[in-house]
Amino acid sequence: MNQAKGGRPEVGRIEVITGPMFSGKSEELIRRLKRARIARQQVACFKPDIDLRYHRTAIASHSAQTHEAVTAPNVAHLRKALYPQLEQVEVIGIDEAQFFDEGIVQLAGELVHMGKRLVLAGLDTTFTGEPFGPIPALMAVADEVTKLSAVCMVCGAPAIHTQRLGTSRELVVVGAAGMYEARCRACFRPYLEERESEQMELPAAD
Ligand code: ADP
Ligand code: MG
Ligand code: ZN
């Protein structure tokens, strides 16, 4: 563990930025990483290789802001890419953290123990409204959780849900334009198509 002035151990920090799609998680992550670089801190940024929006060497927001990033297919690869430069790196950003396995929680624990600042962004719920992968556990061990809302595309209220549009059931369909929109609790319809087709099968009331 790094020693700060006065012999007090320099402790690390885990920050989680969460919320539905379009809530500005990537924007906020990019903002924090850019500010760290302005403060002349060494920054390393990673993302899973599931997000093929824009390019493989950067993270990007829906508002077209970007930050250089390394693509890692899993936590083992992320660790391998990070550890050789770990001595210099002070701030570690991870976007779309929901797509990493539970090993990310252990890695976050190790890094924070070494005095690193971690900023992790990821979806808190899936399009069916369930907790998403390692994000709940990361939120539990975080020093600070920022839960952002988007704007509901039906009524304009603050949105906490990600609505899947169309019929695909696959959990991981990332960045496909027009496939998702933000919805508030009242307008969110998980399994919309299934419910509609069930209703259509009801016998006529006569
Ligand atoms: P996230 O990483 O949470 O998906 P981004 O940081 O990529 O979000 O994008 C946030 C930006 O998306 C906003 O600043 C805004 O320009 C745009 N945007 C598009 N649709 C919405 C919406 N429904 N609510 C809020 N912002 C939206
Ligand atoms: Mg994002
Ligand atoms: Zn709404």
C-alpha cells in the first residue's frame, strides 16, 4: 500500500456510475477520467469487447465523446493488460462493467487495496428489469455510487429502465441503433411482445 505524507496509508477508492442506457454513464466516466488527466494522473481505461460501437480503442458516449481504452474480452485479460503498467497507473476506468464476470469484484478489491482509484460504469438492470451481472456487488463495495437517470422516451419523466424494442431475447445486443430506449417505471414494459400476444390469444368475451 502506498504511504502518503505523515505515514498515513494512501487508500484507494471505488466509484460506481450506474443507471439505464442513455443516462450519461459513459459521459460521466469520460468526464472524470479527463479531469484526472488534467491533474496529471496516469489513467488506464478498459471495456469489454462486446461493445462494438465506434471503435475498439476507445470508449464512447451517445453524445459522441470518447476516451482511449483497451478492449478486454474478460477479467483475466484485463488483469494481464493492466498489471505490467500498474506501478504508474493511478486511475482505472472501466465502461460497460456489467459485461465482465464476477471476477471484476475481486480485482476491484485488489486494486483499491493498492491505493488505486477505480471508476466503473455499467447498467444496474437488464432490459427485463433484473440486477445486471457484477454491478450490484460492485455497488455494495463502492465508496461512492452515482445512480443516473435518463429521460423517458414515452412521457419525459426521469427514466430508470432500459426498454428493449422489438422481439430479440438475447441479453447482449449492444449499441444497435433503435433497439433500446429509456423508460420510467410507469412506461417500462418488460416482455411487451409476449404480453401482447397472450392478450391476443384470449377467447372473445361473448
Ligand atoms: P450511457 O453510457 O448511460 O448509455 P451516454 O453517456 O452514452 O449514456 O449518453 C448520454 C447522452 O445520450 C445524453 O447526454 C444525451 O445526449 C443522449 N440521449 C439520448 N437519448 C437520451 C434519453 N432518453 N435520456 C437522456 N439522454 C439521452
Ligand atoms: Mg455507456
Ligand atoms: Zn414514462
